[in-house]
Amino acid sequence: MTANLPDIAKHNEEAKAIWEAFHAGKPTRPPVYLGTATQFFIFNDDLNPGEAVTFESYSTDAQTMLDFQLRSQVWRGEKIAPFCDDPIGLPEEFNVRVDLQNYDEPAFFGAPVVFLPNQVPDTTPIFAGDRKNAFLDTGLPDPLKGGWYAKAHQIFDEMSESIRKNPVYMEHPIRMTPFGVWTSGALTLAVALRGMEILTDFYEDPQYVRALLDYINEGTIQRIRAHMKFFGLTHFEPDMFFADDAIQLISTKMLRQFLLPVYRKLVEEVAPGERVKIHLCGDATRHFKTLCDEIGAREFETGFPVDFGRLRRELGPDVTIQGGPNIMVLLNGTPQEVREETRRILNSGIMEGGRFILREGNNLAPRTPFANLEAMYEEARSFSWTA
């Protein structure tokens, strides 16, 4: 679907007003955002027929990465923007980056990258089995160019040179944005590096778990600091943002004992005083109140399952929550089922205080029908909220 010109102007005016009202603390309805990670575009039959661009070619060739990101942003502006509060059309500025997916951090610590057919790239554990203590002998990677980051900086240099020669695309400027300044989380990295054995280590060798988490955290802090300096960043805009999806695997007692000290050090040493935003997919909402109280988290991206009404009651009206229908409902459900699920969420109590951004939970699956995106968006647009 591509809206006609009058609809484009009307849509863009409405979307701008909705976000302005939300950021001013005077929302009239929930703004709608749709997350489209690289796999949404790679496995897109319209944009990338026959998967002409593979994850391996995308991840290892600078020009392929640059060209595909530019084409993806054009496609999103035409095909996805009509179903959310994005402006329809070309962006004022194309923002591109060295796109490292979620394999970069294990690969930073030395895990080999594996390109699997019809899947996102992955890594294999390097501290599994009798190699559990190998990190004690290897030391920390070079904070700028350790592991895969040597390749990342090569791609950065090549992309930057390409942009220097051709600084516009479709008559709009292109800008390189930073990479290497966030983390997918210490426990998530521990699982990637150690494998699922880390879960029995919590019981059998808790001192080892602490040592591994400290090793990962120190390497992460050094990497983020080095890349902030490399890119001339003095602070995060607008938030310090990190994730740790693997905490869905542990209890809140374990979170307090093992992860809170790690998070506190990360926040204090990388971005003291910053507003903290956290991405947590899966069944992790039992931890949210603790993260609010203990490290000052003020915004969460959620996946599923989520009891939105209970979550709002626990966190209060001032914490921003992003979430919405399960991505599989959006992928496989009917438009009516999507409408009903969206309505259920919006009427759950999540809108108390108005700090809710409606989106998929979390990151659109490739080949999600436009009709289902339209159903979610129209349901949000019909929802009227007043304080």
C-alpha cells in the first residue's frame, strides 16, 4: 500500500502532532512505532527477491551494507510508514551505520561468527565444557578493534569513503552514525560465550559466574568508552540504552545477587546521570520494578508475554513502556484478531499516565501482512485517551 499525496500530507501532520503531544506529556492517543530489524528486510520477497543480498554478503561487504540500508529506508518510508506514526516518504537524512546485529559482542570476545541459511548470523560458545576458564588466560580484547570489531572498523572506513565520494542518495544527504556504544547485556553474552551451562554454574560455581560477568562487563565498558571517544560522544542521546534478554531465565533473587552489581557499574562508569532505557524480550517483566528502583530505569521495550495492566500498576504512571501484540499474532492472525488484541492491550490499564508506545512485541517478523499492521494502527488511532 502506498498512500496518495493528500493522504501523505494528512498522515505526516497527524503523526508529527501525536509525537509532539506524547513528548510534551499530553498524549491524545498512543503513538505507534514499528520495529524493523535487518532480518525483516533481508527476508523480504519484495525488497530482496531471491535473497540476492544474504546476511553474509551484507555483514562482510561495506558497499552491500550501505546500499541495502539505503534501499531499506526508502522501502520502509513507502510501505511501513503508512501503518505507524512515521512520516511517509524519504527521510530528511539517511542515517546508516555499521550494522553488527547481535553477533558483534560475542565475536568481540573471540567467538566465531556463523552464517546460517535462512537465519540471522550467530556465534558458537568458546568457554563451553572444559574451556570454561579460558577467559582467565586470554585477557580483555582491544576495546576498539578486538575480535570482529577489526572487521567492523574496516567496513566503517569503507562506508565512510563511499559516502565521501557520493554524499547524497535520491537527493537527500547520507550520514554515518556511531556503532559499538551499546550492549545486549552481560548475562546474554555469558550465555553466548559459555552456552547454557552458565545456568547450572549459578548453582554449582557462583564465584565463576561472578568472575565471567565481571570479565564481560569490564570488556564492554572499555569498548563502549573507546567507541564514544572515537565518535566524539560525551553522552547518550536521548537515553543510555542496553538490553539483557537472558535475565528471563533467572529469578529476581539471582538478578539482585549477580546482575545488579554489573548493571550499576555499567551505568555509573559509562553514563552517570543518564536516563536509562532497557530492552527486555521474553518473560522478564517480573524484574522491571527492581530495575526501576535499583538502577533508575525509566523506559522499557517489551516482547511477550506481558501482562500490561499488572505491569503498569507495578511501575506507576511515569515509566514509559513500549509493547503490543505478539509478533506471531501480527504474522499469522487475521486483521480482526489483531484489532481485538490491540484493543485488549489498550484497555488493560497500560494507558494510565499516557506513557505507552504501541508497537509489535518485539520487531516485526518478515512477511507480516500489511493488513494486520493497518488493523493495529487503525485501532490505536480510534483510541481516545484523556488524563
